[in-house]
Amino acid sequence: MASWLLQLRSLLLLPADTQAHRTGEDEADRLRDRLVGLQEMQALAGWLDRRPQLGREVFARGQPEALGISTETGHEVDVDVIEFLWASLALFDDDSADADATSWYLPRWLDLYSIPGARTRILRLLAETPEGHRLDQLLPEGPDVEDSDGAEAETQPVLRRRSAWTSTFIASLELARQGEVTLAQDDTFAPIQVSPASAPALARADGVTQPPAAK
């Protein structure tokens, strides 16, 4: 509201012969009409609130008192409500205390490749072939899930392959950031070439500690 009023005042400060000034005058007239209408609605609401209200200043005539005793409820009880109450009471029955209530939800386990495993594999393969590999040649090799059936047999190998690509790519980026490998790509969408950057990285991959160089 403050921003709108500031814009309206800016339009009214312009020269009177401009279209923006006339637009500001129209907006000001509409705002004035809305404010007047708001005052009229507030006055009408106040007048209605001051009127006698049923149950507060004015009370309706009481209903005649029924003679005798009536045993009818006047409404029918749904059978489903009774069944629901019995089912609710069964939960508090002592006989159901021995029921196994410790049921846990366990998500389906997915056999995916981890980033540390992909990092170890990259360093080991580069130690065996120092000339380097393409990124797709560094993907881990593992048997697909053959003992599953249905949708899981189709989904599990796809997830394994996607996780292998993702883990290998992230591990190669991390190794490049640490200066242990170099990444090269000849053209857009060309295969990424992964090459060792230093000998110590390959030695750590094989678990061999090289002696320090003689001074």
C-alpha cells in the first residue's frame, strides 16, 4: 500500500498536461471512491452490530414442555459407527498386548556403487596402465541382478549403471581437484580421457610407499 501511494503521488507531481498526471488523477479518484465505500460499509456494519440480536437482547418464545417420558432417540445410529467403536476398543484389549507392534519400515536395499570405491578403482587402473583410460573404461564391472523378477529386474541394473557413471565421474573430478589425475576432452561430447598426474598417486593406489628422493 505504501509503494502504491508513493507511485500515485509521483504521478500527481508530474505536469498537469501529461498523460501520466491524468492517469494519476483517475487513480486518485478511484482510491477516493473506494475509501468512501469502505467508510459506508464500516458504518453499516456498526449499525448492524448495535441492533438487538437474537439470543443476546431478544429471546425467542420457549418451546412447550413435553409431558411424559420419551424413550425414542429421534435419530438412527449407523451400523458402521458401532463397528468402528468395537474395532477401536479391540486395540485396547488385553489379549492384543502380545501382538507384535514393533514393525519398522525398511526401504528396499539398492546395490549401488560408492564414490570411495570408484576412486580406488580409478587409481588402481591408472597404476596398471599409466597411459590413461577413457572415463567409460573406468566403470566398475559387476554382475547384474538376475535373481529378481518383474520391474525390479529391469530397474536394479539401470540404477547400478547410473550409480557407476555418477560415482566414477564425481571421483574423477575430485581426483583432478586434488591434482592426482588430469582430465582432457578433445571436443564437445567427446569421451573424457583420464590420465595420471603424478607417480605418488599411483603408488598410493597400489599400497606401495615410495622412498623419498635422495637430496
